[in-house]
Amino acid sequence: MKVLVTGGAGFIGSNIVDAFVKAGHSVSVVDNLSSGNIKNVSPIADFFKADITHIPKIKQLFAKGKFDVVCHHAAQIDVRKSIADPAFDAQVNILGTLNILENAKNYGVKKIIFASSGGTIYGECGKQAPDETATGRPISPYGIAKHSIEFYLRYYSLIHGMRYTVLRYANVYGPRQDPHGEAGVVAIFSQKMLGGEKLTIFGDGKQTRDYVFVGDVVRANVSALTKGHNEIINIGTGVLTSVNGLFHSMARITHYDHKPQYKPARAGELLKSFLNYQKAKKILGWEPKVTLGSGLKQTIDYFSGK
């Protein structure tokens, strides 16, 4: 199968590229390297440096590539940046994605796998982890953009016959995550703990998240190549972990002996976010395999150079 991975030099995308290559697919990567790293890209994959908003370059890529599937992970990924500059977020995450979808339609792509966001789409969670029937309540331009693309994908399927699978991720963590990013708390904690630096927790640390290991997310994408057509599917663990709990777990692994510094909570931050993954189990044959303890150990080993 000929597969294009957008954002394939990034944290999640590059791990997916490795798995697609290993499975014997012909893989191409497009990335503008604004947050990705060329060192992450498999030497077996074909690499093209381009921004997804660049109309002539993307058209040229699709005309040449004759792709069967597009796995779309390229995005403006910073929620805070989306709040500061909603127009830029929309330019990349909506118009850039439409550039990909239009070319996919025009050049005979059979399927789109779209990386969406469970946390930012569902908003604040109640007692039960939301399933895919829960109403979307995004509270950031980033979440609004992700939700919008899900509707565009439905349009392209209904009107143009292009299949899709939307994967709504929980909080993904693991090797290659950017320790300087906004959302990568595990990567940030790893680097600071290993360096013996003081670290900051925003809010009281009791806010909870659903942390899913990148290797598990990769398996979901591999399954979505051939399953889950025209479906929206949550990819998470259904397990809640507080930021304080995460801190203590990582401190034990790294033998970190500083106390965290607490600062006021950031505007728009959710107190509770987790996902029900039963649909993924039924449709993709997927369920999380890597426990948080094991995943944290693998991530910390990566950052320590082991």
C-alpha cells in the first residue's frame, strides 16, 4: 500500500511511519519541520519538506505520489497558540487540512486516517468516560478545528466516496515527544527530572488525564489502514491519572528529590479528561497494552539515552 503520513517527522507521526515501513508499505512523509525532526524519519521512507498550506507543493506531491491512504497528523498542535491566534490555527488546521483533502479527492486517495483529539473535543468529563456518541463541546480554537474536520471528512465520504477513520486520541506520551511543547507533560517532566531541575505544576495538580502510550496509538493507526471505515473512534485507556500522581510515579523512577512548584492554573485547562475505548476494541480489535508504569519507564529511558 502507498501511504502518505503528514507530520511524519513529528512525535506521533514518525512512530507511525516506522510501523508502516515495518509492515512493508511504501511510505512517504511530508513535514515542514516546524516541530518535527528529520532525525525521526525512517531512512526507508521518502521525505518531502513542505507546509500543508502550500497549494502548489502539495498538489505536486499528490500528483507524483499516487497514494492509497493518507494518515494525516500534520497540525498546529499548541492549544495556547490557538487561543492567542485563532486565525493562524484555522489556517493550518482547517485550510491546510482542506488542501490535503482536496488533493486526496483529486488524485484518487481511497482513505484518510485523521488524528483528532478526544480531550479537546469532549471538553470537561463527568463520572463516566465519554464514548463517541457524546456531544462535542470544544472550548479552544484547536478543538473546534479538529471537530470541524470530522464534519468535512463526512462530507468527502458522502459526496466523493472517500473513506475515512477519525482517531480521537487521549493524552499521548512516549519516546520522541517534544519536551519543549505545551502538551507533553511526560516529556517535560522526564527532561527536568533527569536534569535535576525544578519543575512547575499549573493548578493544584489534582486535574486528571488519560495517558495513552504512543506505541498503542501506532497500533490503532495500523489497524485503521484496513478497518473502521467511516467511523469516529476513541483511542485512550479509560484510566484517570492526576498530574500529582504522574509526578510521584516519575519521581520514583528517576529518583528525583525536588518538590514541584505550583503556579495558577492556565486559562481553559480541563480538570478531568478520559476516554471510553470500547468501540476501538469492537471495530479495530484494539485495546491499550502498555501500562502507565511501563510506558513511563520506556519514555524516561529514551530521554536518558538508554
